[in-house]
Amino acid sequence: MYSAILDNPQYGVNDLADLLGWPPRRVRHILDELAELSLVRPSWEHPETLLAVTPAVGFSTLLARQEQELLQRQQELAANRRAVMELIEQHSRQRAAQHPEVDHLTGLDEIRTRIEELANTCQTELMAFAPRGAQTREAMEASRPLDQAVLDRGVLMRTIYVQSIYNDSLTLEYAHWLTEAGALVRTYGALSQRLLIYDRESALVPVNPEEETMGAVLIRGTGIVNALCEHFESVWEHSAELGAGQPRRQGEELTAQQLAVLRLLADGHTDETIARRLGVSIRTTRRITAELMTLLGARSRFQAGVRATERGVLRSDP
């Protein structure tokens, strides 16, 4: 239609209908659409006919209009985003006023809802411990959109897994996805509990590290949160880059995982507790313990701890 008008500027509606073989009603409808797009206009000399605006002018006008509409839409989205963030901050302040230091969360729904809120309002830094080795597929699927949104905002995200994730392909794949998305990921021999720290202001920890179904505690306040941040930094400093496996530290003959087992043995933990913290099976824990006793030339766990202390291999480990 536009080309027909461009080639036949003297034609009226009926002429165009005869030329194209279309009903006049259809021609009028299309002409109205072209007029809305500023691609045709009435002739000044012959108002009963329409002139096609030259492509250079017509399409430039159309693009300028679309750019203006897009800019207006972007401004509306920005205003809506600011309004939503203000509501979120207001809600967070009200909740913080009701629970200034500690908020006890019970149930998976409440915990995950609070994690979503904290992730959506996190602005600068997110630190996380991911113990227990293999993560459930459900947990990773729930975390992926939150992690992606946090990283898209330019938040510094650091996560520490236990080294047993190398034995689980799904968890290892997720850890590599995090690094590709911009997060920093390291591994450590054993982690005592799950930990999430948002903007160095709020920390989420389980009520009972040995039984996470008992709920979680959201902690605010500089004192406790700062202590947890220092603990995270200490573990981060002694962790290995993702992909480094279980490197032996310079001057040491034990891997980081073996050192973690040795430290837990020295603290008197059972095989069951050690297995949970390393994210491995009890059988693997006992195998590592046997390897340690052989490496240290010890006949008992107690003697292994004594000889490790004499060699100084436990003093530098956080």
C-alpha cells in the first residue's frame, strides 16, 4: 500500500482500491494506520488524495516517536523500581524495629522468603558458607535466580564450599556456573555450619548446625555480624580456588581436607559429626582418619592429635 501511494500520488481511495483489487473499506483502514504512523498525509493541493511521506522523513519520524515512547517507558520503569525499593526498605525497617538484633525463623517457607528479601535488597557484598558437600537439586534451582539477580546488580559474591563437592557433578557444575556468572568460589576442608552474610549488616545462621530443620536465626548488629565476617575472611584466606582440588600447602604433607579431619578429631568430634561437616560419608571419614594415623605414625586418634600438634600443622589452620 505504501509503495502504491508513493508511485501514484494522484490516486484517491477508490483509485487505490481499483489498483490493488481491494475493497475500499480495507483501503481506508490501512490508510488510517499509515496516517497514525505519519507515513501518509493529505495533499495540500488535492485534499481528497493522500501523499506518501518520503521514506527518509517518514521512517525517521516513526523511529523518533518509538524512541520517545521507549524513553518514557524506561522512565516509568525506573520510577516503579524506586517505589518498590522504598516499600521494601520501609518493610525491612519496620521488621528490624520489631526485632532489632535477632529474628528466629521457623519453617522452610519462612527461611526461603527471608533469603529472597535479603538477596533482593543486597547492594554491595554477599558472603556464604555452603557445607555438607553435595547440594540438593531443589536448593540449587531455588538459589539460581537469586544468585543471578545479585550478580547482575554488581554485588561482590563469595562462596565457600567443602572440598567434597568434587565428588558431586551437579554441585560442582553449579559452582562453576557461579564463577562464570561473576562470583568468587573457593573450597575448604570442612565447614561447621551454613552461613549467609548480606552487606556485612545481616547474617543468617541455623539454630542448630547439626539439625538445620530446627530453623534459622537472622542476626543484626555490628558486634556479632562483624565477628562472623572475620570468621568468614579467615576461612576464605585458607581456602583453595575452585578447580585446585585438594592442594598440599607449602611445607605441609597433609591436604586441606585431611587437616580439617585432624582438627575435628583433636576437638573430640565423632565420625558422624565430621562426616556431616565435610559433606562425605562416614566410611570416607574413617578412611581419611586411617590415612592420617598412617601418615603421622600414630596408633590412636589421640596420638595422631598429639603428633600433629608437635609438628605444628594445626596451629596455622583457622
